[in-house]
Amino acid sequence: VAKQHGKNRYHFYDKAQNIKIVNQHEKLKEIANALQEGEFELYYQPKVNMKTGEVIGVEALIRWQSAQRGIVAPNEFLPLIENNELIIKVGEWVIHTAMQQIQAWRAMGLDMQISVNISPLQLQRGDFPTRLANILSSYPDIPPEFLELEVLETSALGDLLKISETMHQCINLGVNFALDDFGTGYSSLSYLRLLPASLIKIDQTFVRDMLIDFDDLAIIESVVLLAKSFRRDVIAEGVETIEHGVALLNLGCDLAQGYAIARPMPAKDIPNWIEHWKPDASWCKFG
Ligand code: C2E
Ligand code: MG
Ligand code: MG
Ligand code: MG
């Protein structure tokens, strides 16, 4: 009886496993289809200097306008394709779309740097610099400095020396790098030392609690000093209130991104936002 029971259970497990694989396959098909049907859109979130009021650039954040599901956030669908060839295709669509946006804004007299998020798999591919060079060459009028690539500080990056080499090849093409979600990995110092990123992005989890948690405040203070000693720029993510901005300015962090400044928005809203934005009066005092 026991044996039969075991057999049944095995059978049951097998079936569940099967359903999982079929579901996974369905989802991949749905996402591939979304790409083909043009259901992806980039939203843009401004990055500013709180002290001077300068808008230093915008970050491109992908959204899926699904016919069935409405607007789907990246954390809900990117993890499904993270280790799949599809992330390469979506990633290239993102870079192309950002380049076209830079071009469109320049045609309106608006020079704006765009940073795009790069997935670890994309960067691990040996041919990434070649593919990037190809994309850049389709936009001969755009100086590559207008494109910034955000790399996650994560163990998923794998061999840091190899990644560093790849990044140097891209830098030789003229693009810049930012280290995203800084401080969340296990060896932030190694990332900082080995990876040639000109901008450090302090992860929003530290910023969120900095006014109530002295440990988080201490981490931010250290990262700002660290960035300065390494001659990198530093920006705080997830700046949700004016008070967060004041605290950051007190620590010497002038660059910020977050809801206190602007939420991510469709490209068409950016020019008007830039025209009307000015820093809070309490921030200007630091100038
Ligand atoms: P990230 O690159 O760290 O982007 C910042 C995330 O924080 C964005 O979420 C943004 O909407 C959100 N955010 C900005 N300001 C605030 C704030 O003041 N408070 C709070 N609570 N959140 C804020 P989003 O757009 O949902 O993106 C999530 C993550 O998905 C991104 O984190 C990035 O890692 C990834 N992602 C987004 N777009 C792309 C893409 O085109 N390609 C790749 N590979 N990853 C992407
Ligand atoms: Mg980012
Ligand atoms: Mg981040
Ligand atoms: Mg993040």
C-alpha cells in the first residue's frame, strides 16, 4: 500500500511540475508577444541636483500596457524572463527606444541624458559591447554620452573582473555607467573598486528609513564619503519627502531621484515638467 501511495504521490508531483513548466512557457509566449505587439512603454523619472535645481537626466523604467492586465510593473514580469533569451531582446528594445527618445527631445531643443537599466544576463554576454556599438551606430547624431547604463550591484553579475572588462569596452564607446541599488549586495566595496561606474545610486531602502533609523543614516553618510574618495558621483533613490532631501543635502548628497521630485511619467510629459520644476525653498538654502 505504501509503495502504491508513494507512486501516486510521485505521479501527482510530476503533474504539478508539468503544469508549472506549461505555465512558464505560456508566460514567456505572452511576453514575447507583448514585445512584438508594441505593448511595452518607457516611463521616465527625472534625476535632479536639489541644490542647483538642475535636471541632470532621466531614468527609463519599463511598463507593460497589457490589453488583459492593465499596466504591469517591471518587477512583475522581468523576473520571469531574467534568465531567458527574451531579456536580451527586451533589453535591446529598451536601449533603442531610449536612443529614439533622446533624438526626439534633441529635435525639440531639449538635451537630456537617459539612463537605462541593464539586466545581469545582458552584461554577461561577451558580445554586449559589439551589440551596443551596433545600436549606437544607428544613431550617428547622438553623442553616446547621452546614454547611461545602470548595472545592479548583485551577485547575479558573476565574475566581476569579466564584467569590469565588458564595462570598459562600453566606456570606450562613450557611454557612462551607474551602479544601481548600491549597498544592498554582500561586497559593495569590491563592486565599487572593480567596476568603472561614474555614478553610485544609493538604494532606496536606506533612504526610506534614514530619518528614523540611525543605522541607515550612517550607511548613507558612509556611502557619500566613499563615493567622494573614489571620485564617483552619488545620487539618492527613493527621495519621497522634502525632509529626506534636506537630510541628504546635510550629508553632502546633492543629487536625488524620487516621488518628492517626480514620479516616473510618460515621455510626452517630460518637457512640461522640466519647464516648471524648481527645487523646494528649503533645499535652495543649501546653495
Ligand atoms: P530601479 O532601477 O532601482 O528603479 C527605481 C524604482 O523605484 C522604480 O520602480 C521607480 O518607479 C521606483 N521609485 C522611484 N522613486 C521612488 C520613491 O520615491 N519611492 C518609492 N517607493 N519608489 C520609487 P519600477 O519602475 O517599478 O522598477 C523596478 C525595478 O525594475 C527597477 O529598479 C529596475 O531594477 C527594474 N527595471 C525597470 N525598468 C527596467 C528595464 O527597462 N530593464 C531592466 N533590465 N530592468 C528594469
Ligand atoms: Mg535603476
Ligand atoms: Mg535602484
Ligand atoms: Mg531596484
